[in-house]
Amino acid sequence: MRATPEFDFGLSETARMIRDTTARFADEQIATLAAKVDAEDWFPRDLWPAMGELGLHGITVEEEFGGLGLGYLDHVVAVEEVSRASASVGLSYG
């Protein structure tokens, strides 16, 4: 008999999909701009609408209000991937 309960710390299929989609977007759209963002104190404004099109601005917003209706773990997974490409953009997004 186990003294502690078993936990499943794996990501859900939805969280993995968010991670993969966000990572691909971040690699293609954010990483190439990271040095400029930091060096010039500049923010790539066109990223915001593009991130919105992916649903990244509404991860925890209820579906009835146009969001995805998911949880904070799903949002954190997206923030993590954006931050891998640029900590500055990740901080603005998160």
C-alpha cells in the first residue's frame, strides 16, 4: 500500500497542442525579434493581433465570451513557450 497518492503530472492533449502551436509560432515570429526587442526597447506590435488569432489572448476566457474556456495551466504553457523565444515578450504577454 502506498503512503502517498499517485499523481499524473503529464500535460493534457489540449495543453500539448497549445505548447506545440505556441512553440512553433514563437520560433518563427518572436525569436528572430528578441535581440531587437531588448536592445532597442521596442515591441513588435504586429505580434499582438497574430497571437490573438491563435487564441492566445483568450485561453482562460469563457467560451461564451469568445475565449477558449481553458485553465491557467494551459495559459502558463503558452507563456512558457513565448518566453523561451523572448523573455521580454513573454513578460508582456503573461
